[in-house]
Amino acid sequence: MRDTSAPAEDSPDDAREPPAPAEAETDQETPVPDPPSPGEERQEGTPDTADGGRVRSRPAWLTSGSRFFLGTVVAAIIGFLVPIIAAWASADDDGPPITVSIYRDPKVTNDDSMVFKEVISDRSKLPNRDREPLRENPLLTKTGYDALVQGATIAIKAQDESVAIVGMRAHIVTSRPPIAGTFLDGRPQGVENYVRLGFDLDSADRSAHAIVEGGLGPLFFEDDYLRLDPGEQQILQVLAFTENATYSWGIEIEVVVDNEKKTLYFEPDGGPLVVTGCSRTYGAFYTYPENPSDHWQLHDVDC
């Protein structure tokens, strides 16, 4: 007997296609899609790199309406200001028209007098001046101070333009009473003739004076000046005198560049120079005898 029953319908689950077989791994690189044509927006999630990374699209608010206009204006203003600011910074970095090196120089003066805060009553502890000048002894200069007169060397070099030096003066940084510990008197007779400039630190006007026999002469820059061409250097030895106080000091130099006068201040890299005057009393005051076989002798204050 023939079976007249209809064939059973496939269930939905039976109608599914089998999953595609996994693709075998190969060494071939994943192709990189072509960039979108003009006017075509890249769809979010479009791979842009071989590792499947995504490209972040530009936020819409940057390219739409008034916000886009505002961003364009800001960019234009920044582009206009950057060259101006750069030029201003470059002009500000030009620096001074001269470079100056100044340092204490004990060889500039024959005066070897020094003062120490400590009162030295034992003469055996005093240095032998015949072996080495006091002011050139590195152990003494750590604790001692130049007394009455101080020598310094100044090297002045012009930079990119010609410079006229039309004035120079000592600038007082600090002032205090003379140091009154131990005074070692090493004063010579006379003043060095090769030194060109000197300053009276006790004076209200501390401008540079010419050095003459016997001390300070007329103002050095009153009728004269020093001219330096670009790259030229001038070496000056100077003396600073004091009797009344202990000064820390540097140098002010007046220069003229392009018809413009400037006043510049300089001091040694380690800080201002220091020189002390004569105190009315000392714990000990020693003089060095002319006979080298003798040693320091106690003496009444005489400075």
C-alpha cells in the first residue's frame, strides 16, 4: 500500500546552513583599503591598519558651522603672532654689548697687608712672608682680607658692534666697619706706575681716577674714552683704596653703542670683591721688619 502521507517539513533549525569552515592562517598581509574618495566619509570601524586598528574620525563640531569659523580665526591669529614673538625673544637674547671678566689680582699691587678676624697672639703661627707673599698664599686668602688697597684685573671684550667705554666706577654692594682682629702690615713704599685706574671707595664719587705718582690723580674718563672694535679686548689693572670701612664691591661700566648710553654692572663669578680699611683698635698689629732674619713684630696701630 502506497504511503500517501506528506513528507515532514524541515524545522527551522534544520534549514540553517552549516558554518563556513575556518580560514587557514597564512602569511599574507591583510589588504589595506583605499582611502575614501573626496566627499566620501569613512565609516566608523573601517580598518585602516594591518592589525585591524580603527581610524578616529575628526569630531564633527570642528568642521561645522561657527565652531569651524572660530577655529580658523584662532589658527590665523596664532600664525600671525608666532613670528613676532620669536623676533622679540631673539632681540631680547642678544645680551650686553660687552663681556667682562673681573677678578682679584694680588700681583697688581705690591701692598701685601692683610687682616684676619682671629686674634693671633702667638707669632710662631704667623706666616713667613719671605717664602711667599701673603696675598698669594691660598691658605691665608681663605680666612684673610686684603687691607687698605686691593688690586684687580678687568678684561673687557666688545661683542658684535663697536663700543666706546666712557665711564667706570666702583659699585658698593655692602659696607660695614673695618675688621679688627689681627693686622699684618705689608705696605711697600710708593705706588705702582703701570696701573692705569684707581677708585676711592670712601668717596661719595667712586668714579675711576688716573693713577699718578703718590696716588689717585684726575678723573680718567673726564676727557678720554676707550674704543673697542667688534671682538677687540682691553685688559685693565685697577686699584681700590679704603681706610674707613669693609666694602664688598663690583664695577659699573658706561658704554655707548649706536649713540645709546648704557650702564652695566659686573662682579667676579664667585661674588663681589672684598677689601677692609683700618680699625682704630686691633687685637694684634704686626709689622714686618726690613731685616729678613727677623720676624713679625708687635706694633702700635699705624695704618
